[in-house]
Amino acid sequence: MTTGRTLLTGATGFIGRALLSRLLDDGERVLALYCRTEPELRHPNLEWRRFDLVRGSAEDLELNLIGEGLERCVHAAWYTNHADYLVHEINREWVAASLRLRDAFAAAGGRRFVALGTCIEYDSAAANGPCREDATPLRPETVYGECKEALFHALEARGRDFAWARIFFVYGPGDREGRLVPHVLAAFARGEEAGPRSGGLRRDYVHVDDLAGQLARIAAGNVQGAVNTGTGAAVTISEIFETAAALYGRPDLARPNARMDAGQPPLIEADLTKFRAEVGEPEARSLRDGLAGLIEGRP
């Protein structure tokens, strides 16, 4: 456990909930911001505080943070509506809101600021292998990716103690209905056949609890700038279907294929060289273990 409190935004979201649980398990004291209805979770080391980061003023935010003994901030909040988060103009408002948060946190005496980026900042088509922080160019092709990249550069320019955790593909408890893994598991649970559109594509899928462990260690550590998170071992989309069907005892339900999509990079995988060198060995369970836990309802 480190000294001081951790400020956590996005604590009610998919990644944020898992991260909050990990921080509390690690003995951290957490001040968690929420926007609407106060969450029910109670813990002696947890304080909830209501604040709308997009609509709230910089002055009010600073008043909420001063005197709270904050040492670290993990900024996981963002607009995440699965239907339109890639293209919605509210992404631009989140860039401004995030910079207000960073400045208010610093004014309140906060030291280390960690924010969540995305693998779609990378020009993965030009990577010719796993995406690497110091080698793979950035070329986002969506409003979401452009705004994340813009925030990364703006925060980097402010200097101080800053890390930017690039998130690849995430699955696990609390994942939204309609996303790939929940869709696959729901189909097989009903005894229906299912297969991917482009089963040959390889993607780096990390269990959300493992990602939370990686983020908690980044926050508690000293790594600076962009740092990839993930497993470093991409699987084909077809493997997800085949593994899940086998775990249900119905391998016949999976309809794998090796098709590629000319409009998508064949491989999006995290190079974890920097993480291993500056943080340590990343938590990363196998796809089989992660899916089995979801099917059996265990961590």
C-alpha cells in the first residue's frame, strides 16, 4: 500500500469497477467520483463523491479535491456508449474535462496522474507486428481515437509524474451485452451455433480483473508516458468461439473460419516490453481460464 489517497474517476464503469475492487483489495484509500446515482458499494477505505466532470467548473472541481490528501489519480472516466462512442462529438468535451481534472488534481497537491488511452491510437496497420510505444506510429481513424491521442499529447506536455495506459481489448464480468465475448457466451448458453465474420483476425484480449491489476501497479509505480497493457499474446477471433463452445461441452456449436477483413489490421497486439521492464510481469490469465470463470460465475 502506498501513502496518500487515490482519486478514481469512472469507478462505476466496466474497467473502473474492477480497478476500484483491486485498489481496495490492495489496501488503498480511494476517493471515487460518480456522476448520477451514488453506488451502493461501501468500504471503510472508500469515499464516494458526486461530480460531473464534463459539466462541472474547474473551480468547483478544485474545491472538491483540495485538502483530500490525494497522491495519485487514475482517470478511467469517458463516454463509452457502445453504439456510438467511436464517432460521438462528446469525445471532444471529454478532452477538455480531462485537462481540467489533471490541473485541479495538481493544484490540490496531487502527484501522479494516470489516464487510460486506447490501442486504436496506433496505426496498427503499419506496426508489422505487436504495437510498441516507442516504435509504432500513432494514426487514429475515429473521433474517439483522435481525442485520446490529443489528450495524451496535452498531458505529456504538462510534464510532472504522468503515465498513459493504452488499453487493448477487454472482456470479463460486467461487460456490456452486444460486445463480442458476451455475445458468444449468450449464443452458446442458448445452444445456438455461432461464428465470427472475420475469424482469422488476431486481437489481444485481456480479462478485466487482470487489466485492473496492471493499472493498479502502473498507478503505484514510476513508469512514465505511454505504456501498453494487455496479454502480449493475441488470439484469433475464431479461437474465442472455439474455446467458449468447448467449455460449454458443445464444440459443435462453433463455426470458426480463417477469413480476414481487408479493412482491418490482421494483428492488434500489445508489445509489453516496456511494462515488463518498468512495472514487472503483467497479470494475464489464459483465454480458456478467463472464459471458464465467466461461464462458471467465478473470479
